[in-house]
Amino acid sequence: MSMIGQFIRIPAAELQTYLKDSALLEERLDSVEGDEEEFFDIDKSWDALSFLLTGHTLENVSSATPPLSWTIFGNGTVDPEQELGYGPAKYLTSEEVQAVHQAISSLSATALMERYDAEKLNAHHIYPEQWDDSSDWTTYLADNFEALKDFYAKAAIEHQAMILFLT
């Protein structure tokens, strides 16, 4: 089974609805079609992108400097008791989405890939723990990062909040 990083862009008011009743979030996610413009997944690149952005592993990413630390894992938890596959959904307010967008928009995929070190990723148990020095991995990560930047840009332009989760 794979762990996939997923995101959904939502109006700020909709976020408040989910914070009050997380069951509504589950209903919304159950109705999501994979091709919806508001929905995005970064496949298995989530852990490596977070590590490359922050230098921190999943276990200690909360000690990394915001807003880059929020890019993959958000800044708040919708409902700590809710299980969406691999833990509860996280979220970013529209203001936090703006901050992340500003931070990552100035970072090129090429510059981010300069931080790529397969041995270090494997040593830190960065999912999926099968990194090597082939260009396949750096292309995969760079492509997912560029797509993620585009997704954040759209959310920032539309002043949207974001839900982030692993399935």
C-alpha cells in the first residue's frame, strides 16, 4: 500500500465548516473526483519534498521554520480524532496559504534538487525509502514540486484555504 500526499483547495468559510464538523469533510472527500481542479495529489513525493524544503523529517518537521514547514503538513489539525488513511487532515488558512505560496514561489525546482542526496534521504528513512542517484527521482520530485507550486498559486490567487492529508 502506498502513502499518497493529497491536497484540496477550499473557500475559507468552508474550512470553518469542517473545523466545526469534521464528518462533513469526510463526506466532501468521498465525493471528490480525481480530475477536480480543487484536488491535487503529489503521489509519494510528499516526504522527500518536505525534507528538501525544511531539512527535517516527518517526526520533527514541526520544529522547522514556517511557512516552508507548512507546505506539506499544514499548520493546524482539522480533528485529531479523525482518521483519513494515515492520520487526521491538516489545514492551512487562506493567510497561511498565501505565506506558503510566497515562500515556495521564489524557489526553483532546480535549486530544490540541489539539496537532493539519495543517501541522506534513505538514511533518514524518507518515504518511500528507495532513493538513488538516477535522474528519474530528481525529475519526479522536480515535476511534483512545480505542480505543487502551481496548485498553491491558484489557491493564493483565489484566497482559498487548504486541506492536506495522507491516504
